[in-house]
Amino acid sequence: MTEEGGTSPPDAEDPIVHRELFEGERPASEEAAEIEVAEIIADLEGREPTDISALYDTIDHLVEHLFSNPPPIEAQAELTFTYEGYRICLFQDGHATFMKVSE
């Protein structure tokens, strides 16, 4: 899934993958953003989402809180963390970046 809808893992030319977690709307449930992050990682790695660790075990529902009770838009909040070998930055507006970190 790229912004055009195809699949493209990070590569040497552009190691950062950009995604939108939701299109202009808040997730249907608080857990939806966490699930989508895990699905993106699984897609990038060519794995099934059930084969990777639960995101909430890694960062204790911080993603859920960013989108379920967001700060005012003026805060321009973002959350950066490492999960399953990727440095992930989630922005309050739903934009996300994924960068594979060295092993």
C-alpha cells in the first residue's frame, strides 16, 4: 500500500514510507489506528498481521490515546516510537511515516 494503493517496501532511494491512517476522519474505534499500524508493518514485511507482536504491548495504548482524545489541532501532536524494526512517527492528522532501522 503506497499512497497510490500499491505495495512498496522501503528502499535505498527513499527509506521512508508515508501512509495515511484514515482519510480525513477519526478511526471508527480507538483501537483502529493501532490495528492499522500493525497491518502496515505486516504489509511492509510481507507477513500476516497476526504474526507480529501487539502494538499495545510495545507502547501501552499511546496510539489509541493520540486519536481517541486528541489535543487541540494547534498542538500539532506527534508520537514517535520503534516497533517491529521500524521507526514510526504518527501525526495527529493521521499521517504516518515508517522507516526501517538497522538491525
